[in-house]
Amino acid sequence: MKPLLQLQKRSMAIAGLIMLGYLIFHMLTNLSFFTEASFSAFYQWYNAGLVRWLVIALMVIAILIHVKAAFHIRAVNAKARTTDYAKHDKFKIPAAFVTASIIFLLAFIIIHIIQTLLFDSTNVYNELSQLFKSELMVLFYLAGLFVLTMHLQHSLANVLQTLGKTSVTCHSLAWAGTLLLTGGFALLPLYIYFVMP
């Protein structure tokens, strides 16, 4: 493997792991919404100092590295592959859908960051409650989660394919983990819209 391609693959993987770690952390902090005091206390601390800005900076850098590496790897692979995979992954999401979804996913992330920056940082609980009273915002958020689910699954399928792990069990576990993560995110808007008075 060429050194630059190897570096790009490692960079993409590390950036992806950083983003995945943040997504797990973010989902767990969102679930603290169900205990208002804990949720409010966390976000008052998170928004008070530099923590929020450091996290945003880290995520922007990770996203840029991940996307740049993905484009480079895809270009190299397209040139190098003269024949298709010997064994097709029946779980694989079509590449055209993944490419189109990346644009929506990036837009979703940017809009989500802007929305949270516009929140009253002293009362995030109320701001979030008001945000998800809007049917349009709930649908937009759920669409973003759907695309995130597909992107994570596509990424995991590629990793598993590279590692030679093409069994139904491996892919089922990857799907379960992905759905657990994005399902945790979906609980909040659904709860606010359908359950909260």
C-alpha cells in the first residue's frame, strides 16, 4: 500500500473514531433530558467556558480530515480497481446514495450546530423543548438521523469488508450498534413532540 494512501486510511479511521466517540457522548448527554436537573446542570457547565468551543473545533477538524481522506481514498480505489469485489456485500448501501447523503448530512450538522449556538445557553432544556414542538424540526432531525444511520452502516460495512468479516452475525451486530446509537438520539424529539405537554 502506498504510504500516502495508508496515511489517508489511518487519518480517516482516527477521525471517524473521534466523531463516533463524540456521537456516543452526545447521545448519552441528550438522554439526561429525562432528568431536567441533570440535563440543565450539564449544559450550563458545558456552555459556560471554552469546552463547547473546543469540542466544536475538534469536530470540525475531524469532519474535514474524514471527508478529505474519503475523497482521496475513493479516487485512488476507483483508479486501481479494474475488477469488482469477488464477493459482494449484500448489506452494502449503494455508493451513489452515500455520496448524495453526505451533502445532506453535512448540511444537517451545520444547521444543528448553528441552532445550538443560538440557544439561550442558560436554559437549553426549554430551548430544546420548544425546538421539538415543531413538526418540521422533528422531521428534519429524524431525516438527519436516518442519513446518519445509513452512513454509519456504510462505513462499518466497508471496515468489515476490509477485515474480511462478511458474516450475517458481524453485520447484524454493526446494525444493532448503529440503531442503538441513532435510536437514542431519536428518543428525544419523539418524546418532546408526542409525550411532553
